[in-house]
Amino acid sequence: MNAMNLPGYATQFMYRKISSLHSVASALANCCALGAFHSNTVILDYPSHAALAGAAEQILYQYHMHRVCIRQCNLIMVKGQFQLVIKSLSSQCMIDVWWIIDSGDTLLLLAHILKRNGPWQRAAIRLFVVIESSDDGQRVEHDIKRWLSFNHLILHSIHILYMDLSYIREYTFLRELKIRQRFREPPKESLSARLMKIFGLSNGSLLQSAVDRGYRPQEGDTTSSSYSLRPVTVGTTSRAEQLHRAQHLNKVVLERSRESFVVLLNIPEPPAQLERFWVYLTYLDKLTEGLNRVLLVRGRAGGSGIFNNTTNDSRLLSSTTLFKC
């Protein structure tokens, strides 16, 4: 790292018994960070083909990811080849942000952290917002533009994409309840207040509220509001339907972002059961098929301490830890 003039730090952990892996994973989750993101952010390398196939010897990767998720950590999965030292990008290089229903603030913040890093400064950010076909897209777009104007942020373009509920069911699970919780229980310190300390922005509401306020529930949709809904039994048919939905989403993303330099994409809520993680990983693999570089993001914005209040350094990528299994 010194020879290549790379900022950051390296951490190694050793264990002698398989029973100590829990403590090792917890220690790694507590020490990982990404610049402005607080130390509850964990960066994972993309799973191997064996892990995606559900091989028993690759259960370690699924175990680590499961521990990160149940600890309510922010998760960034890195897919593709990212050179440690890159040349400055041209203004024609795109950072494409795919915001599907949730995690809008985390995605946009990560995009601007990348853009503020030296080689990325000339790259442009395109925002693709995927909402349900019944949502008020005009209001969503208006609120996003208003938020960007209020906070003095400039994007290359904003695209509102309507999607049938049947294709984004993994993302709309319990959506209505999450919206109610966000509006009923505002965080003690707003996300935008933390953004203001990092970027010098004006205070304002959460960007996520733009999509939340545009929500229009469809008749007969119980998945967005029912706590009692049980997970669908994982059989051949249900898994095939899930992969079909991922394939449809993948086609939409590829049509618009095949040539972009990097794609930032939020991932749906992971399963609570460890034994279902390989199915979840297969869904993510199908979702990102054909994309060269992807950062898969799971943001925990609601009071989980994403951002470091004391961070006010222009080198926002000054501390990065890669947790590779």
C-alpha cells in the first residue's frame, strides 16, 4: 500500500477453532469503514461460483454475510475488477445509481463519495429511480429535484422507471410498514444534517421520502403491509419465478447501464434464515449478470449511524477495509 501510495489500513484476524468464527466476524464488522460511512459498514467481495451454487464447503461466505445482515450493518458487495490505482475518468464516464424503492440516501451518498475522490471527479452521475407502476412518478421526480436543488447537488440526469409489482416483489416486501415507521419515528439526528457536516449542505428532509411520499398501494397487495406474511416455501417453481424477476430487472438495467463505468444498485432485504442465503445470492447474481463493475448496497439509514459526524476530509475514501472470504 505504501509503494502504491494507497490510503487505508489492513487488518488480519486469526482463529484456531471453528467455534471462534462468530467473534472474528463480529470484530471485522466493528472495524470496517468507508470514509464518511460509520464503522458499521462492511465491504464484502463477490461470492465465488461455489458459494453461488450452494456448495457445503462455501457456507463460510453465507455465514459471514448472514452475520452482517442480522447485526443491521450497512453492506457493500463489490462485483467486478476495480483497479487499485486508476487514471482520471473523463466526463463521458458514468456512475449509474439504480435506486429501487429503498436505500436512496445511501446510494446517492456513496456515488458522491466516489465522485469526490480524485480520479472520479469528472465522472457524471445518472440516477435511475424504479418505482411501482401505481406510484406518483411526477411527485417523486419533483421531490427529488427539489431535494437536489435545496442541497446544491447536480446530477447528469434523472430517470423515473415504472415497474409492475410482480417484477419487484423482493423490493416491495413490507414497504408500507417501513414507510409508516420512517414517518412515525424520525431519527434523532436527520440524515441530511449529517450530510451537511460532510458536504457542507443545507439541512432538509431525507431523500428517501421522495419515493415514500409517491407511494400508492395497489388493490390486493398484502406483501407491503402485513407483518404476518410468511416467507414463500423455496421450491423449484418459486425459485424459478424469483430468477425470472431478477432476469427481467437485469434486462432493464443492461439496456441503460451496460457501458457505464460502475453501477450502484441497492439489494432487497436478505432472508433471515441462513439456509436460504444461497438462493438469495443466486438472485443477486442473475440481477447483475453482464455488468462489469457493480457495487451492491444495503443501506441501514434509520438511526444506524451510517455517517461519521466528525468526518470532514476531502479524502473521503481514506479508510477502506475489504473483507474477502
